[in-house]
Amino acid sequence: MNQPIIRSLLETDLYKFTMWQALFTSAYNDNEAEYRFVCRKPPAMPLAELKDALVREVEHLCSLSFREEELNYLRSLRYIKSSFVDFLSIFRLQQRFISIEVNGEGLDIVARGPQMHVMFFEIFILAIVGQLHARRYPQQPALEEGRRRLAAKIARLRSFEAEAAALESVHPFGLADYGLRRRFSSDWHEEVVQTLVAQVPSVFKGTSNVYLAMKLGLTPIGTVAHEFMQTFQAVHDVPLRNSQKAALEAWVQTYRGDLGVALTDVVGMDAFLRDFDLYFAKLFDGLRHDSGDPAEWGEKALAHYAKLRIDAHTKLLVFSDSLNVEKSIELWRRFAPRTQVAFGIGTNLTHDFGPQFPALEIVMKLVRCNGKPVAKLSDSPGKTICDDQTFLAYLRSVFDVGGSR
């Protein structure tokens, strides 16, 4: 019999905790929110068949609480406050806040309730659905192909290490694992991370998976996601046009210099840079790319720092959209002579088994907060998420974002 997929409430991305804490310590800890599951490309095997197994997994998830050693680990992170950990010590996910229904051949999954509660479902649901789906593949052939592909990635990284070491006046190369939400399985995820630690320790910098970071003694990696910025589109005392600035300011006031990488594509890079003035550009350590052409994005970021007369060598560009090893190396070659760079690789590390065993294209995003629609205006076609086209048009108008994405 299969073991439960989620082993610990730490088995989520670090930015879930950092965003959660920022809301917990703010004036907005009583928000009501709705998160909705979306499968962007229907798979060959219908997700509707997974409903019963998913419900059982969620029942198990809602039985978990934080163990003492997990709470102590969180306390050891300098940016996590003791008051937040005290709250986590009595926290449990509640099944009444999540609905799981069949919708044709797909699944209709909605988490609705206090944002301080329902925001924590996201990564767990994605990891569970993805692993339940992956169990339907022939396991041994998939793992054999996955190990072959992982070995090829490591061989490429090792050959690249020699090239990078020979270059002077460039910033170092480093990558992290961002692959929890679309992994093949929890065991495979751990095997991938352990293999990278053992075989390319000089370039592998950590993981977004807090459970694996604790278990393997790694650095947990992450800052903020779209939902935090989107939340400020719907709070009562912030005009929509000021929502990005309000979110950035709330982050600064919470972390006071820690976790200083800002996400740029909630309403698009151009609109973001109009708000990212000298004040924020000096306070934040860098920027994260998550949609659109990464080279174009990087050039815009460097041009913005130059316009503000900020030395780009003191800043960090983090690339995290649909990366693989080769693309990361190409971006490093382009930008490392001019600024610090880092790379977060997700699906290509934890679910790369060839076209015969594809990963699901799934997300679970904030769509409403305090009864109001919110939206993400991505820089990539097809990644914009909103269930209210009137609000979407208004948001485009307010931020002067043209086109339909």
C-alpha cells in the first residue's frame, strides 16, 4: 500500500512561510480568499479518476501538525519570528475549507476561507495531484529514464564548472531546486536533491522544499510569489494603482533587509519597473524573472539599475521560468559579467522523464480576496490568471498594460 504523499507540513516551498508570516504580522491577517486549481493542458489520463485518492490524501494532510523539531528548525531561520512559530504550533489545515469535485474529465478544486488558512493548501495540492497522476506511469522505465537524464545534467554541469572557473571578472554560477510542486514523487525529489548535493556541490545552492532543507542540512531558498502581490489588489485601504508599492513596502517592513528579491511579473515587467523606484531598488537585493523572454527581461532590469545609477554588480537577477541546465548556462554567460545571477530549476529537475512520461501543467492560484477579483498579468501568453474579465480590463487600464495575454 502506498504511503501518504505529504510527510510533513514543512514539505512546501519556503515562500509559503515567508508570505504567510508577512500577512500574519500585518494589518491584513483577516483577509478572506479563494484559491482555484487550474490544469492548463488536459492530460491523456483524466484527472477526474484521481478524486477519491486525492480526498484521502487531503484527509491525511489535514491530520498533520508541526512537530517540535520542525518548529525548532523554523525558529532557527533568522527571518522567522517566534510569534509566528507559536501560531504554527497550534495550526492544522481544515478540510472544510477545501472543495474537491469532478468537472467532466477534470478536477474542480477550490480552497476558500480565511487567507491565513487556505493559502497553505496550494503546494500540497499540486504535489499530491502530480504524484497521484505519475503513479499511473510504469514506474521502473520512468525512473530509469529519469536517472539517465539526471546523469546527463550532472555531466554537463561538471564540464561547465571548468569553463566557469577559468573566467575572471564574472559572478559565480549557482542553481537551486524549485521542483516540489510538479515532482514525479517525493522519493524521486529527494533522490535528485541528494544526487546534486553529492556530485555538484559547488553549483547546487539549496532547495525551496523546507522539509528536504531541514532533513539534508541545505539552505532553504525562496522569497515571494504572485499571491502576495495580488492580495494588495483587494485590501480595503490600498488604491489599485498603489497595490504593487504597498506590497513591496509591506515586505520591506516585515523583513528589514532579509529576503530581498522582488517578483516582477504580477502586472508585467514594464509596469513593475514604473513602481520600482530608487527607494525600492536600493532596498531590495534583486529581482526574480518568472515569465516572458528572460534575456529581454534581464536587459530591462540592468537598464533600470543603470538609469537609477545603481551598480548592477551589487544586485541579483534570479531566473526561475521553465529553466533547464543549458538555458541557465546561456543566461549566466550573458549576464554574469554584469551582475549577480541565480537559477531556480523546477520541473526539469524533478519531473524530466521524456515525452512518454510528461508532467502535469497545473497551478493553484489566488483568484479572489475579500470578495474582490485579483489577477496576474503575466509577461507570457497563456499564464494570465483571472476569473473576471471586467476586472482584468480595468487592471490593464490602471497599470497601462496593453494587449491580451
